[in-house]
Amino acid sequence: MFGKKKNKEGFKLNINKEQAEKEYEEYLNQPPEVLENLKICKIFMAIFIPVGILVNIVFWELPFNSIVINLMSVGSCLLVGTILFFTNKNFLTNWKLRLVPLICLCVGWVIGMFCIQSIILIILNVAE
């Protein structure tokens, strides 16, 4: 895949292992609350980005104008994200961390809008 093809230079991935180890050690030397917040962010991203994609796909199947569908799907993502922002107040004291589901839902909506729908349309056009 990354080798030489048709007299072109091969792509070589050079990773500075010493620098990578230093950055990993720096990451592990963070305070425990920072590491816990990063873990929560990863969990939120793993949950809410696919939810945003699924919301977009579900609304995409509705028989309305595409602008109405897009507004409904992004509105539902914003509504769910806002509700989660206000309901997580008891569990998460950091307001920036409470924003992560809202951001992830919107990112999932964008991914669903521009990537997933395009892939589905390409597959449907090829299948016909």
C-alpha cells in the first residue's frame, strides 16, 4: 500500500520514539482529575458521536424536504445536547466537560450529514 508504485517514491512513516515516549510519560504524569476528565471525554465521544450520526440517518428517512429534515435532525441533536448539559450538573462539576455531549452530537450530525449520507447514496446508486 505504501510501497513504490509506478516509479514513485514510497511513503515512509517516521515516528520519533523518544519524543513519543516523553509525551506519553507527560500524559501519565497529569493529575488524576485531568486523567479522569479525559477518560470521561473519550466515553462521551464513543457514545454521542454515533448517536448524532444515527439521529441524522433516522431523520434522513423521513419523507420531507431535505432542508426540513436537516433542521429537524440538527435541532434534535442541539436539544438533546442542551438537556444533557443541564442534567449533568450534579455529576460533572466542570462546565467544559458538560459541553462534550453537545459538541459530540453536533460532530456526529456533521459526519452523518456529509460522510455517511454520501456513502449511502453512492451505494444506492451503484446498486441500481
